[in-house]
Amino acid sequence: MLSVEEARARILGGLAPTPAEAVALPEGWGRVLARPVIARLTQPPADVSAMDGYAVRAADAVLDARLAVVGSAPAGHPYAGRVGPGQAVRIFTGAFIPQGADAILLQEDAVAADGVVEVREAVRAGRWVRRRGLDFAEGEALIAPGRRLTARDVGLAAAANHPWLMVHRRPRIGILATGDEIALPGDPIPPGGIVSSNAHAIAAMVRAGGGDPLVLPIAPDDREAIAATAAAARACDLLVTTGGASVGDHDLIQTALGQDGFALDFWKIAMRPGKPLIWGRLGTTPVLGLPGNPVSAMVCAVQFLMPALAVLSGEPAAPPPTIQAHAGSALPENDKRFDHLRATLSRDRDGRVVATPFPQQDSSMLKTLARAEALILRAPYAPALPEGAAVEAIPLDRLGL
Amino acid sequence: MLSVEEARARILGGLAPTPAEAVALPEGWGRVLARPVIARLTQPPADVSAMDGYAVRAADAVLDARLAVVGSAPAGHPYAGRVGPGQAVRIFTGAFIPQGADAILLQEDAVAADGVVEVREAVRAGRWVRRRGLDFAEGEALIAPGRRLTARDVGLAAAANHPWLMVHRRPRIGILATGDEIALPGDPIPPGGIVSSNAHAIAAMVRAGGGDPLVLPIAPDDREAIAATAAAARACDLLVTTGGASVGDHDLIQTALGQDGFALDFWKIAMRPGKPLIWGRLGTTPVLGLPGNPVSAMVCAVQFLMPALAVLSGEPAAPPPTIQAHAGSALPENDKRFDHLRATLSRDRDGRVVATPFPQQDSSMLKTLARAEALILRAPYAPALPEGAAVEAIPLDRLGL
């Protein structure tokens, strides 16, 4: 049996990021940068005032000095002249410091009347002046490729004068649910059948990870149907199948896809819930086969699909992000399989995060998965832990998983 | 001066959630549920097998018993007959248990040949049977209104047979940047001007919060222009302005909007960065006026706009979510203003989260904001803290802020 880490490393090692596309700045949020954002200007573009007040020559602005107010410099309307000896210019936050001035007399430290301002607090040279380039300088690399852009990054790229951003194309992920027993929600349910939940849960995870899901029609457990539907996946960056991955079904998927040149690897992963995983290629398209059990499918998607989506999107290869928490109940010793305990999160009296596993962890219970806030990770052969012990957990609400 | 908590409570108290719309299941991800998801069927719909093996009568399946295999029940193809004494039916995970059978003999505990299966491990009644309704029962409320739907919720709603979901309409947020000195990225920059970064950063935050941003043309500092552009905001659930909120500008916005029946409240908030905030109504549209300084605008947006967006979206009123971290450096005593220190996050040797403030916190430094991973919260008059002390912080990467 393969470990979770080995399986993930093999999957991620076989993937390459999508090429770049040019998107308008407002479309950049949540996308992964493909080329660096370089500052196209210097910010601030000149020395500017950090406060409302008066631009003065510090040498003149001694206590009780009276300076002639010769003009005004609101933001966006620089004072064209020069501040000479004994002079001051009314100034506002963000406005360029006029020539000749070297400091700001704060509004609250001044009394103005009849074109004259009286200094009530002596001024130091350079005081309340934001230097040209304090934030960034033209040519400076501001945002590096591989970063998923936040709202703040969009603001920074705007300030650096970029109307366009070069980002990785959203990976298109084909999703193929197989099985005679499943029907789409609202469609007639065959005798002995159930409603398909995997395809749309996985599609939502793909959206959460910044991908573009393509839900294919359900394929019955029939060689021709699987092969025909899978052919539709050729335009995808990754094909995800669910179902058809138990021991008996293994040959069906392999044979059905084999006529399209499918090179399949069938892995038993030492994890729970999870069991078998298919990994291979259909022509050049990588194929990730998840189990048909909804809880197993989603836990495998968290461990393998989400990191794969990140790599396809241009982000660095990494395991799912975890948090440290304290066990809300005692945990038994673990067996040889890497375990994922569905848990709720809370805070204790000291503000520490507590992860409490649900008492029942049956892998068919989708409701428990939906209500979980985290998956407590239990390594193979992890020893029993008392309540309160430190545990690692994958927070599921992060990015809407 | 108003406290951050009072200001937020007043803002949230004046907002109501948007009405519901019907969206197709795949569009439900990230939306806020407006009506409960009630199970339309029972899951599993009958007693089903939890494993691959043989459906048997436990009374017969004693050690070394030999049972006649009379049929097969793959998932989706229930066995139509009845399991009689001395009989067994081949069964697969998820398949309905045939009538007469009351337990599963595991595949690995059986040896099958020539239509006969030999029991190598005695079977208990009920063993490896998942009872009808183990996951949920028809009529059960599965997902409550007010919840932002995760991928797992979409899966659960699908399994409960819902092709449609009733969710709150995305709040439409008008965004109006004012100022003679600002230009859109790539457009000609006026003398003494800078590139506008607030509108698109705030639009990205609105997207991150599940809203629908409407970026209005920049309004110059001119009464008519502000009034005309703001009129376009009548169709919005909230109008956000940036700039025009310093002491001198206050009258301009108030007068410009006043002719449209603007009832304005001008608040000084005891926070840093931040200073003044406008809150009022333009007809029936609530108006939130953020400062023009990009860092102040975004920190105010985190504290006031994001919670407002959540309430408009149908989520409960709440402050921004925080994490507990340990200070990465000593923190000085705080003054009367609630402070937000831009900080990076890391993990120490024990796996604990450490939040380390940037040495320079000048409110004009957008680059520092973009590189921050959290805002350390410092209450008014918070005492000095040594390195390692517990602090609360708002994680900014959550939801792409």
C-alpha cells in the first residue's frame, strides 16, 4: 500500500501549470499570477504631505513665527510656485510638497487668519513628509508569479498602473461519475439506485480551488459508454472519475479507457476513508480516479485533487494547509492507515482551537462530513492521545471546501 | 469618537438580507442558503451492504458452513429473490440487502467455488449492514438558512435530491471613488495625480465576500459629478465611497448627495489606520464612506464592509473572524485608538502560529498591506506585551482578502 505522501508526490510530479492568459485587472482576483507585477511608477511619485497643515521651511517655522500663506495645494492640485523665506502653503494629505518647503506644520499646531499662519509648535525638517518612493519604486518587482492574488494584491497592481494581469488559465477539470445505480438530482431514480452527489460536490471543490469544472454525463457501468464519455475529456487539463474503482470494477475502467491509450496505475492507498485510487493518463490527459463512496471521494479530493488543482493553476506543490488544534476528546491508537476524523472546531476558555471528532465516523455518512469543520489527521500507528493533546487538522471551511 | 464595535453594530443594525433567488445546484457553491434544504428521500433508501462479500442469514453462517450462492447484487441491481436457509447472494458495497438476509459475510472471510461459499469466520446478525436512513431520513432538515454553502453542502443537497437551491441574491455593491487626483490604471495620470487603487481592491473584496461589485466612473471633487454618479447607485444594495471623507471634504460629499435626500452620519472612529467614516442613506440605499488612503480604506473594509456584506448576503451579523497567535516581537502599549498591525504569519518549533508585525506601519504603504498575512488587533489602551504573548489577529488570506 502506498502512503498518502507518496501518492500525492507522484501525482503532483506528473502535472504542469496551465499557460498564461491576459485578464483585465478586475478579473485578477483569486487567479494565480503567471508573470511578475513590476511597478510602472514610483509611489508616492514625489515627496507628499502625510497630514493636513502647511508646507513650510523648517528653518522659518520656529515657535511663534508668523508666515505668509501664499497658496494652497490640495491633493491632485500641486502648488506651482516656490515657498520662499517667511512663506507657507496650505496643504492637504497626499498633496505634493511644493518646492522650497521641507516640512509640514500640522493644522492643529497652527493658527491662521488674514493670510498669515502663526506657528504654535516648532517644526523639524522632514516632519510629516512622506518621501518619494516610500511605498515602491518604478521597476521594483511587487508581486511574484505563483501567487494567488488577494484583493490587496489587486489594489497594489492597480497602484502600480497595471490595467492587465498575466495569470495562469483556469485548469479545466472534467468530472465523470460512473455507475448504473446513480441518477442526477431531480431525475428519475432507477430501482435500487441513489442520487449522484459526487460529481457536483467535486465540481464545487474545483470551483473553490479556482478551476473550471466540466461535469460530464453519468456513464453507466458499460465499456462503450465510459470510453465515449471519457473521449469528451480530451480538452481537459485533468479528468476526475468517481466510482468504478473498487476491486471488481477496476478492469472495467481499465478496459474501457484502454482502447483510447489509457496508461493506468491502480493504487491502494494506506488511508481511511479512501481505499483505491486510480492514477494514469488518457493520451496526454492525466486521470485521477476517486472512490465512489461520497465521503471517501471527498476526503481523497482534499488530499489529492486540491493540491493537483493548485499545481495546475501555477501554485507551488504542497499538501493541504493544516491548523494546530487540541483534541476535544481522547483519541484511540491508530492502525496502519492514515486516518481522517471528521471534527467540529471550537475555542476553549483560553481561546485555543479545539477539534472534536464526531463519535460516529462511518464513511457513508455525508451529513457528518457536511457538518464537519475540519479533518483531524492521524498518521499510521499514531499512539493514543488524551483529550487536550495537540493534533493537526485540515480546516474544511477554508476556501469553501 | 465611536468605538469599532459600536460603529459596526450601528452599520449592521441598519441592513437587511437580500431576497431569495432560485439557482441550479451547481451554482449553489459559496451562496448563502435562504430556505432550508429538506431531505426529499431517505439515505440509504434501504438496508445496504457496507462491504463486498455475501448477503447471508447469520443463523446459517456459522464457522465452516457451506452456503449455495443463488445470485448476485451489484450496486444498482438489487437481487429480486429472497435468501432462503443455506443460501447466500454475492453482494457489493452499497447494494441493497436482499430479503431474508440479515448480515454480510466479508469477501476475505469466505472461500467461493462452484456456486458454493464456505464460511471461514462466523457472522453476527446485522454485521456490515448499513441501516436504512443511517445518513438521513426523508423530511429531515439537512442545511439551515443563513449558511454559506460549502462543496460538501452541495454534495449533501444533491444526495437529498435537490436540483435547485433557494439562496440570497448576491448583494450588488456600488463603488464610487472620488478625487481630482486619481486616474484608472493605464489611463493618463493628471499632474500631481496618482493611480486609483481603492475601487478595484474594494471590488475584489466584494467578490471575495460573495457580492457583485459595480465600479462606478471616478467622480472628480465636484458637487454635480458626485451627485450624478451616485444616482447610478440607486439600484445597489449598498454604495461604498472612497475618498472625500477627510474633514475638509466632508461638506462636499454631504452637499453633493444632499440634493438626492442623503441623510448622513459622519463618524470619527477610534481606530488606526482609519479615522473618519461616513454612514448614511441615499434614499433607501445605505452608504458607507471609506477613507481615501488605500490602507485605511482596506482596513475599514475588513472591519465594516465585509461584515456588512455578510449580513446583506443573509449570514448572521458578526465581527471578522480571528485567530489566536503569539506575538513575534514585543508590542508597545497602545493609545486610545483600536490598532491594526500588519503582520506575517509563521509557525514556531511547537507548531504554534506566530504573528510578527512589520517594523514600519505607515498607513500609506500598500505594499506592506499586500504582503501582510494578518492584522494583529490591539484594543484601546492595550498594555505592552512581551514577544510570545497571545494576540488576536484577523487572517487576511481567508477568502482571498
